[in-house]
Amino acid sequence: MGRRVSPRIAPGLAELQGRFAVWRSNKRRGARIPEDLWQAATALAEELGVSQVSQTLGLSYHTLKRRVLGNGTTETQRGPETPPPAFIEFPLEDVMPTAQCVVEFERAGFKLTIRLTNHRLDEVAPLVEELWRAGR
């Protein structure tokens, strides 16, 4: 049996491998990989390839690939989520008369329910808009 020769590791990757080794030897159980190490690994993966970097550093291939593609950012990097729309408009030209319409508003422990019969949506929509504005 011959001696197994390990492939040459790029200098930047070898340096980062050392940084990961230091972090792993000092980390608390369950600690997440610091963002600066992820950023360095991502930059090297863009240059050397995800497979080589993930294998050398002992990282998840799929997690590193997501980060390389730009989909692996953390919650704090993404910023706040876009709030849902405040008002949804219905196309009134296609609306048929309704037998009953229920309008409900709920805010900070206050709930208002209005039941209307034999009204068209184009007659109810202005009421809903006015109630929405008044509740702000």
C-alpha cells in the first residue's frame, strides 16, 4: 500500500483552515460560526469552488453554496421584513351583488363586525376604506 498524498491547499484556504481550528478549539458547545469566518469562507468558495472549501473547512456544502449565491444571509443582514399591504383593492367592475357582506376590523384588542345584506361591494368598499382610515 502506498502513502496517501494530500492535495495542495491554497495559501488563503490553509490560513482560513487555521482560523477555523482556533475558533473550534475555543468555542462553546452549540455556538454558531462567526460571520467573519463565513464571509472569508464564502469569498474563498467564489474563488476556489464550494466543494473544495467546504471539504477543507468541514462546512456544509449546501449552506456554503447558498451563501455564495447570496441566499444565505442572516436575519440581521436582511433587515426588517416588508409589512403586509395596508389595504387590498378589489376590481369592482366584475363584482356581482351579494346577499350578505361581513366586514371585520380588529386592532389592539378591539373588534368590530358589520353585517350588511343586499349591498353591492362597490357600495361597501367606501365604508371599509373610511373605517380603515379612521382606525389609523
